Amino acid sequence: MASMSRTLTRNFRNTLQLRSGGSLDSLPKYWIPSSSSSSPFCSSASAATISAQPPEKESGSRLSKWLLFLPGAITFGLGTWQVLRRQDKIKMLEYREGRLAMEPMKFNDISPSSEQLDDLEFRRVACKGVFYDKMSIYVGPRSRNISGITENGYYIITPLMPVSKNPECVQSPILVNRGWVPRSWKDNSLEVSQDDEQPSDIAMASAQGSEKSSWWRFWSRKPKTIEEKIPSIAPVEVVGVVRGSEKPSIFVPANDPSSFQWFYVDVPAIARVCGLPENTIYVEDINENFNSGCPYPVPKDVNALIRSSVMPQDHLNYTLTWYSLSAAVTFMAFKRLRPKKSRR
């Protein structure tokens, strides 16, 4: 291109010299194109040189174009993940529903050292024993909706102890979640238990005193009075579901057994505090028999065991949301990269 420019310049100078009949010195300087001045070909060459981009810049612009499709790919992946989560949730709820539909098992047929203990979750069991109220654990706070009013309370977990010489009762202690109790019930439970024990102790002491004072008069009736005064321990029957420890979220505080603060169910830790082995079975009471005279604790609703915080319908809604967002951002990326039509 430079040689061509010099040739054109030389020809132009010769033409001017022939027409003027003299030297080029007599012409104005602005008429004489210098060899260093830019010609149309030079300008086009320089423009082509400027428009040509380095390979690094071209690859960078190509990468930036692909990054526009990254949000669409991410939201599409999240939608697909919700589809898989929905399928897993449906299988899990169907599994629970099938297990709860089985007949209750007798707890005496279950051994804590059994290898199938992990497979017993969500199986209904029937067990008898005596609640050891002094070792009750309160887990909470847990809210409960009563006639449209939300009230805070706790879950009460009490060891169910065996009764000697009673083959129908449990042979080893278990932990039973007896249900929900209000906050006031927890505060007054210790006082109520002490008040319940004092009259029985006084009655036993007075009975012993009356027996000693009337020994000579009612000696033949002594065995009968003793049998009447000895309190009979009546075991209670619990129909519940075998469960495991809860998995708390990151927002739930850690349990503090030293200060009796329990925010979630940790079966091995609760068993240690109660003086029981860590492999103690944990059962949630689902007995539907309602006692109007003693409304608390309120057992868990069996339907709550086949519900989840995120149901399959919620996963479907999340799927539609993510896929819609993916389509929207992908369309915007295509529209951004499509070349604009020049206006005539």
C-alpha cells in the first residue's frame, strides 16, 4: 500500500509539472501532496488496522457473551433439583404412611440391642409401664394453634419404667414424648407433684399410727387394713410411634443439659441425663383417647407424621418458578446478543 501511495504521488507531481510548464517550486505548497500525507488507501489501511482486535480481547468478549447465559443455566439447574426433591418427598411420605398403617407391635417383642432397631422408625408400638415424672424433660418452646390462638408450650418427655413381676409391661425403660403442655404447666408441674406426694405420705403415717393404737382391738383386721393402705401401681398403656433424634436447623440454639434447656430432641443426650443407656428407644405418643378431666399433655396428631414443612405441591411451585425465571433470563440474553438492524 505504501509503494502504491508513493507511485500515485509521483504521478500527480509529474502531471502538475507538465501543466504548469515549470518547476514544482512555483506552486503553492498546499497544492503539492507530500509523500507522508495520508491517501484514501492509507486511511483505509489504518482503519482496518484499528478495527482489528487482538486475540485476547476477542476471547474476552466471547467469554462475556457466554456469561450472559449463566443465570439461565443456574435457575434451570435449581428447577431440575426441585423436580428430584419432589420425587424423593413423595416416596418418603408414602413410606411413612405405609408404616403407620401397620398394626401396632408389642414392645416386649423388641430388644434395644436388635439389629433391626434402625428399621423400626415410624412403626407403631404398644407398651405398658409407669411414668417416672421426676425425670421429665421439657423440649421447647413449641407453639400450638388452639381455636385460632397461638400458644407457646413444650413437649414433655418422660421415662416409662417397667413394673416388677408384670410380664405385660416393658422389660427395659423407654423415653416417651407424651405430647404438648402449656408453659404454665411446666412451671407448676414440680409444685403439683410435691402436693400430690404429701397427702399420700400423711395418709400412710396416720394409717400406721392408727394401726399401732388399735392393735389390741382390731388385731384380726390388720392384714386387711394394710392391703387397703398400700397403693397399687397401675401401669399405663402407651400407643406411640418409634422415632429418632431431631435434626435442628442452623437457627436452633444448642441444648444445654446443665441448665435444663432443651431446644430439640436429642435422644442419646436425654437418655444420659435420665440415667438410661444411649440406645434407649424413643417413642412419640399418638394415643387418640382424649381425657376431658386431664387435657394435658396433648399427644401428637398422627397426621402430622405424614406431613412435612415442604410438601410435594410446594416443590412443584418452586419448580415452575425456577423454570420461568430461567426462560426469562435466557430470552433477555438472546435479545441482548442479537445484532441490531441498521436503520435506512
